Amino acid sequence: MSNVQKLYIDCEFNSFKGALISMAIVADDKNYFYEVLPCANPEPWVAQHVMPILYKDAVDMVTFQRKLQAFLSQFRGGIHIVADWPEDIKHFCDVLITGPGERMNTPPLTMEVVRVDFDSALPHNAFMDALGIWKGSCLAG
């Protein structure tokens, strides 16, 4: 695939294997997607460390998916998603499913999970963590 765009992803979720709370995706040109979903009953650690630093109002899943599709559609040459944790890829793939037998229309996708050494300016904020993964990948590569 020519013109494949690397996108760096991070998600916050309601504890280990919990529901998605927020997702951020940062492109090499620093164009980004960042959205938050409602979390009515956050686990205590999440309530203390994640919820106070979302800095964005929650949207419903349909709006979340519509905004994600609009963001991804700009990368017509293909997308390579880079994550530092497998669950981020799982949540990304779950959001692509829009109904029984239906999925979001996306450019061609590939994915990789890598260990990236990075410092986040605000740990447990998906946007700042995704930006940190982007920076760490740029320094490593």
C-alpha cells in the first residue's frame, strides 16, 4: 500500500478488560481524533485517575463512531495503527462494528502492538498517552 499513514492509538477503559471510556488517535502530522464515551459506574481506580482528566464531554456510541469514521476516511492510502497495549487494538476493532453483520467503512487497515518508551505529559489521558506513543515511536525510529 502506498501512502499508508501511521496512526498512534491509546484508549482508557473501565479497569482490566472493562468498557471503553476514551480513545485517542494521533497521526504523524499531529492531526488527531479524541472522543469520550459515558461511564456511569467507573471502578474506584478509574474514578480517581481517569475520569477527572478526560477534559471532554462524553458522546453516545453512534456519534463516536461517526466521528471516528470521518477521521479515518481522510487516509485513503491506508492506515497502520500502532498501539502499546493489545486492549487498545481490541477496543478500536470493537468500535468498527456498527451492528449485526455491519462494520464501519474504513481505508485498508493494518495494526501492530509495540513496546514504546515514552513519557506522557498526563498519564491515563488517552490523548496525551497517544501523543506520547507518537513521540516515543519517532525517537525510536
